Amino acid sequence: MTDFPRYTLENAPDAAQAKLAALQKSFGFVPSMLKIMAGAPPLLNVYLDAHQALQSSILSKEELTVIWQSINVEHSCLFCVPAHTNIANMMGVDENITNALRNETPLADTKLEALRTFVLSMVRKRGEVSESELSEFFAAGYSHEHVLLVILGIGQKVMSNYTNHVAKTPLDTPFKKFEWAKTSKGA
């Protein structure tokens, strides 16, 4: 059976009930991806905990967006790119940043572009970046803590992107206006 169930408050495993209720209360709906993740409550919990940890870290809303969207686009996640476009808008991130990330074009802000470049190197090289790549990242104003937070962001996005790939998660109505398709540039 390839259709992954989308759990609701009525039929989700007990261990996922509180998280789904909190999401419903906070956002007015539970995104389809999280309804699917509820089928494995540890996945749902770790994903949401990682999201909260990143949001309460030293990363700015722009840096969070660069990390999340760079990975989403690199992984060609048709659910997460629109969802994180919506999140970026809710956080007040400049639309030029969001559009550049979605279109895989360099960011005007050189520090954010250094972050995007580093994130993509980490993903593409599975963490085996060179000393010169680390040095360039540090020279742009980032620290060892930033490197570790990029790793956390990659882990979080692997959970969501891979879930969406295997489950073929349908796009929720609030995200449809931000629908996205991978360009040949990154293919």
C-alpha cells in the first residue's frame, strides 16, 4: 500500500494527539505533511522540536529561510518549497530573498549568499566540506555554532523532504498560491 494515511485528531495515534491539537490551535489547520508524520509520532515530535529549536536559535528569520529553502529546492520538494514560502511571508522575510532561493539565483546580500553556498555544499557533499569552504563561511561572519545549526537544519529538512517524496504529499490550500516546480538549472 503506497497511500500514506493523513491522520486527524480523531484517528491519530495517542502519542501524536497533543502535537496535532497544538498545530490546529496555532495555525487553524494541520498541514498534510504533519498529518502523515503523525503515523510515526517520534518523527513528528523530532521534526517539530527541530523546527522550534532552529526558530529559537541565533539564526535570523532570513538565515532560517536560506537554510530551509536552499535544502528544499536542492531536494526538489514540491510540498516544502511552497510551505516555506508561506512561512517566510508570515515571518516578514523580503520577497526578493524568497524568490532568489526558489529560482536558484544568487542572493544580493553577500553574507546570506555565503550561507546559501555553504548549505548547498554541505548537502551535496554530505557534510564533507573542505577546510577552504569552512574558512570562507567563517570569513563571511559565521561561527562554529552556525555550522552546527546548518547540520540541524539539514536533518530537519531530510525528515520533511523525504516524507513528502515517499508519501507524495498533496499541497494544502494555503500553500497552493506558492506552488513551485524545479527548473532545469538545478536538475
